[in-house]
Amino acid sequence: MRDPQKIQGPADGRLRHSEVEGYIPVSRIGEVVVTAVVDMYEHGALDDMITAHDVDPEHVPVGDTTVYEYKPHAFEWGSALPGQIALSRKGRNTATRHSNQIEAMQPVIVSCACLGEAKMKDWYFAGIVRSKSVKKIDDGCGPSEDEAFTLTINAQATVLNNSNEVRDARHPIPSLAP
């Protein structure tokens, strides 16, 4: 059995490497990349908090008002790091923002904080974040700039695993669709 921690990494013996050449990562030939930006308008539309029933309506009773999560700060919610999965809102082309910069990029979110089960159907997979975009802590009046980053949509990618399960290259990613 192969160690899942070493698959496609510097210690993977299946990859070509030597003391002279060093580690050679997966080829990016043929990769399709999309330029994206975190849509901060979506952060403004979030609820201040969601309950446990909003997240898991099948197993949590309707009357349960236990707070599951509070709305994060904009700079936390809007930062994109390599390996995060980006989502786009369905029907987004009907509500285009009038900005030259955002017209050339795909508006996405990279955090599902304060999105309940009922709102998940409004989003689709946009890609896996390839380059970072870290928001600055602002003065409370909202973000002052949109920093572009890239998404990969059809190639091998390293995915950030923040679940409580070990995943490796053989495990499928669960579907986001209901």
C-alpha cells in the first residue's frame, strides 16, 4: 500500500527525480486556466449567522435555534488560497456588475460560510484556485480593490482538504449538487 501523504509529492517514488534534476511536479501542459475574482457583493448578502437546522435540515429539528456559524469578516471570507474550490452563482450573467475589471473575470466565492443547505443549489463548480489572492484588513467600508487570481478547470490539481477524513488521489470529491 502506498502512503497517501506521498502521492504526487516530492517523496513519491513514481515521479521522475534525481539528485541532479530535483523534484519535477505534474506537467501543466494542456491546462485550461480561468481568471477569477472573489465577488464581495455576495459577502454583503450573507446572513449574520445560520442555525444548525439551516445546515442539516434532515437531522436537526425545525425549532432548533442553535447557532452553527457566524458571518466571517470580509477579509477572511474573501481570501482565496491555492487548493480551495471556487463556486459561481447560477444565472450570474443576468446580473453583471458595471466594472471593466470584473467583466474580464469570473466572479466566484471560495468560502461557503453562512450558506445553508437551501442555498447550495444556487451555486456550481467554477474551478480549483491555482494562485492566491489575500484580502487586506480594511477600514470597515468594504474592500478597496479586486485582486485577480487563476482557477484551473481541467487538469490535475492539489486540493485543500479541510475535512476530518484522509483523502488521496484515488478518492472522488463528493458532488456539490443536491
